[in-house]
Amino acid sequence: MENLQKIANGLRADVLDMVVEIKDGHPGPAFSAADIITALYFGGHIHIDPENPDSPDRDRFVLSKGHACPLLYAALIRKGVIDKKHKLTLRKIDSILQGHPDMIKTPGVDANSGSLGNGLAMAYGMANALKLQKSSRYVYVICGDGELGEGITWETFINIGKSQMKNMIVFIDNNRWQSGGSITDVGGIGSLKEKFEACSLQVIEIDGHNFTQIFEAVAAAKESNKATVVIAHTIKGKGVDFMEEDNSWHKRVPTAQQYESALRQLRGE
Amino acid sequence: MAEITTRRAVSEGLLKLMESDERVVLVSSDSVGVIKAQDIVERYPDRVIEVGIAEQLAVDTAAGLAAAGMKPFYVTYAVFASMRACEQVRSMVAYPHLNVKIIGANGGMGSGEREGVSHQCFEDIGIFRTFAGMTILSPSDASQVEKAIIAASEIDDPVYIRTGSGKEIALWDDEEPFEIGKTIVRKEADSDVVLFSHGFIMREVMKAAGELENEGKSVKVVEVPTIKPLPQEAILQHVEGAANVAVVEDHSVYGGLSSAISELLSRTDPKKITTVALQDTFPESGSAAELFSKYKMDSKAIKEKLLTIM
Ligand SMILES: [Mg+2]
């Protein structure tokens, strides 16, 4: 677990390296999802062969909150799926690392997410395909909580419940913030648990920064006879004290001093 | 082949594909009935992905199926495919260039007919034509619809196929193939007017051209069932030496085949182009015949328009 924590903070530092280089991007939303992504990619859940990342026999991962993609790129670089030489090309012309995920340009990226709601919906199609192909692989999805304002997400949850798509495990990165402010003030979505339960889904609530709880949730989802949504309570900007719970870091570039301070914190110094 | 409707033709084509390739699946947004495909549901229950009345999800579901190696066909009304799910087709299908086939029923004012404007669609071609890499097919009778479905399955690209209300009549020989990217000369004539058209309004076009011929005035009629990629070379050959070009289509005057041909000729071989299409207005409920008459798109209106340039 200690090692996973180190990996997660390493990915967060990679995100800052990229954002600082291009002076653009979304650190806050990446940091709240960093521990979940780390658990999935480095905790033995997402199986992907770096030599053959397009193999049909792989687990799928869709970062539906696509604006957090520098985090996904960092994970795929660490996995060896994306060559590390691309790291600092994020958002630059001719780069394979687009501002929002591009499944054709970037190896290991399974969906063109970023237009909110659509990643989750596309993941539902992948889950249907894997089921028809009698594959034992899973489709993992991370949705933002702000993203749940998109009607298509509810079209999808209704259908995941209707068809009990058990090869699909959806995490809600419930950091309680969205681009323009708090979820309460802006989206006003209210209680999630009851809504998911009304869609006939098993709901598991966890601390999204606790690896043990993330693993237990995945295990429970796989064992359950119901399709599962994991509400992961998270902290936007998690890992850097001045970013935590400060929504200005939704999309913001740190100064040289802030960057140094953040890297020190992430290294545990 | 016994005569079938343009809607049933879609399911006949799909049945053939589903029999021969188990990767072919049908995505429905409560739209199985649109193509009278209950038999597909009964025969291949697992391969019909029913998402309920949710067109945006249906398109994304098709995208996900294609991304994981399946060959999805999504059927709904043209108006919902092109507008309710517009961004999904653009960002989740066309942008990653996925092998998704979208079939839009009630394409055109005439096919939407009595349903009224909410269920008619005369913007679909204009919208999809702006999506990079999207193939757009507009067959003109039931046999051609069925063959267009099969032809679309043979290319590994996103394809939009415009179909009708089910009331359109057979126009051509059942044995005639459907070849993507080919134009078809429907009436050869020694004329300085070349008319291009597509879809079910070809019936009105042929009637008008036939009447003109009986009056000793001839027009060359070319069907363009592939609107994108536009068969540019063929079109340029057809217009070579012609004084006038006419385009007839059951679509808005903006964005359809007439726009595509205008764009092509304006940069290659500028000619006056006369268009018979839906003007800048929303029509209404009515029979196809009444609508074409009132909105000046029937054979009579086509003939009158052609006479002004002959
Ligand atoms: Mg949020």
C-alpha cells in the first residue's frame, strides 16, 4: 500500500510536470482521481500488455471525466504503454497526448472522453461487446460528480441496471466540486446513493484515497450479482495542501514556487 | 424478390448480415419497430442492444461496441440520429472513425409526411456532411436500401444511411447493385441540362423527366446515392459541356447535395445551378404527395423549374 501511495503521488507529480510545461491543464480533478487510477492500474486490476495495448483480450478503462487525462497519460507512461518521451508534449502541436483523450492517437486510451457523459455511455457499449464475446475482462470507468449533470449519464445508469452489466465497474470521483463551483451550488444533484439504487445498482461508498477500501470495493463489485457503482468520496486537489479543496485549481497552472512546494509535498519531504 | 417497404428493406439487409457475421449487432432506442424488425429480436435476442428511448446513449453504445470489435448498426429516425445525438455521432463515432452504421428513417420531408416537422428531417445531410470521414448514402427504393445496408457493412468506416417512411415505391430493377461512390445515369439524353438527385424523390424526378421527354424536351438524369465522399470525377464528367445543372432533393436548400455540387463546381467548372429542395421554411403534416405539391418539390414543380432553364 505504501508503494501504491508512492506511485499515486508520482503520477500527481507527473501531472504537474506536464501542466507546468504547457502552462495549461487541470490538476485539481486529476489529483482527486489519482489513487483510484493507481489502484486499478498498479494494484492488479487493469490488465494491458504494453507490447500489444490493442489486444482484444484486455481490460478497458474509460476516464469519463476526460479533463483529468494527464493523470491517465502518466499512468500509461509508467505502465510502459506510452513512451515516456511524449510526457512533456501534452497539448502541444503534433503531440499524441491531446487536451482530452483521443483513442486513436494515444496507445492505451480506450475512449474519446472529455465531452462529459459520453465516456461512460461508450463504456456501456464496450461492456456489451465483452459480454457478447464471452470475455472475462472488465470495463472500469471513472466519472466525475459534476459530470452527473449530463442526462446521458442517467440514460446509461438506467441501462446498466436494466441489463445488470456486471462486467462494468463505475467509480464516481465524488470530490463535491465542478468547474464553476460546488456541486451543491451549481449542479445541485443531491443524494447520489438513492439515485443509483433507484437504477437497480449496488452502491458501495468508500474513501477514494484509501487503497484498502478501493480494493474491497472492486472485490465486492466482482462478487456481487448486481452491477455496481462505487461512490468514492475524494478531495479535489488531494496531495498538495494549498490545492486541496481550493476549486481554483480545477484548471490552473502553479507558479515556480508553488510547483517546487507541491513536488516536495508529493515526495513526502 | 417480393416487393417490400423501404423500412422492412433495412431489416432484410440486417438479417442477411447477422446470419453471416456474428459481430453484426443492432442497437435500438425503442426503434426496432421503425424497421419492423421483431423477427430479428426473436432470432438474435442477444444481438439486439435495446437502450430504451435514449438516442445519445444508443450512438455511444454503438461506438463502444465498435471499439471492442463488433459491427453495430443503429436504427432510429433521421431527425434524432442527426440532431438529438449529433455530438455523439461527431465526437464518439466520426472523430475516432469507428465502424458504426447509422440508419436514419423518415429522411426528408416526404418520408416524415404526416408525422409533422418534429419527425421529418431535411437537415441530416447538411449536418453529417461536415463530419470528417463520414460516408453518407441515400438510396432511392427498397431494393437499393437493402443493398446499401450490405454495401455499408463492407467498408470499415462510419456510415450514415438515409431511408424512408416505408411507403416509397420500387423504382428500379431488383438485380441492380448498390455501389458506394458510383453515380447512376437514370436517363440518358442529348441535353444541355444535367439533373442530379438522390433518395426517394427520384420518383418525382423520373416522372418530370419522362413528361418533358414526351414533349420533346430532354434532360439527363443522374442519381447520386453517395453524397459523401462526393463522386467528384463522375459529376465533373456528367456536367462537361452542359449549360445548366439542376439538383433536386428532399432536403433543405442548405447543406445537401445541391450545396455539395455547388461547392465542387464553383472551384472547378462554374455553372448556374438550379435547385428544387425545401426552401428556408418548416413544412407541416400531410401526405407525401400533398407536401411535395405544396412545397414545390413534386414532378410538376420540378418540370416547371427545368423549363425555366431549357
Ligand atoms: Mg467533481
